[in-house]
Amino acid sequence: MKQKDIALIVLIAGISAVASFVVSNKLFVTPANRQQQVEVVDVIDPSFTTPNNKYFNSNSIDPTQNSQLGTNNNENPFNGN
């Protein structure tokens, strides 16, 4: 390599380093701009009141149980019969 080639490579590397530094400062958020206000959460109270007996009692309907309407013994309902 000639002396001019090495100087040209160093010059291009220096210019690209300065350009990447300037662009990265514009694209990425600085630590001063990284601050953000958030809501303060209230303290959770460990006491729990019992729910209303009108809705939560031993006689209420359990929606998680399977229910069947009528009797249907047809194992293959879509066979066309």
C-alpha cells in the first residue's frame, strides 16, 4: 500500500466515526431525557371482607360444571340419519 492509501483509509475511518457518533446522539435517547413520571400505586390492604351471601353461597349455580339439556344418545349426530 502506498502512503496515500493509508492516509485515505485513516481519513475515511475518522469521518465515519464522527458521523456515527453524531447520528447515534440524535437517534438514541440521552439519560437526561430518559426520565418519565409514573403513577404511585396505593398500598394493598391485607384485610378482606367476606363477599355478599346473595351471590356467594352454597346453593348458587356453579358455571364451571358441564350441563346437558335433554337426553341425546346419538354418538354421531352429523352422519345424515
